[in-house]
Amino acid sequence: MITWRKASHSESTSTQSDCVEVADLGTSIGIRDSKAPEAPHITLTPVAFATLLTQAKRDELPH
């Protein structure tokens, strides 16, 4: 079973959460939209995921 996690600062209502969720898939990291948990998710290597987080924190992602 995959355990999906979201940030503790995520806002949520009784019917919907507006955030992404991540999961440790063993050799990769899964990322999905919390509003569409049954939709396909993307996977990144741990290094690519760490790079994504670093760039997001530094506001270095393309707009």
C-alpha cells in the first residue's frame, strides 16, 4: 500500500484539499494532485525530486 503525504500547512475542507501529495515508491518519488487521487501520478528520482524542492524554495522554477 502506498502512503501519500501532504504538507502540514495544507488548507483543507471537509470535501476537498488543495495541494499536491507525495509518496515514497521505493526507487522513486510519486507526486499527485490531492483533488484527483485516482488520476495518474508522476514519478521522479529522489535526486530530481530534491532538485525540484530546492528550485521551488528558491523561486527558480519557470513561470
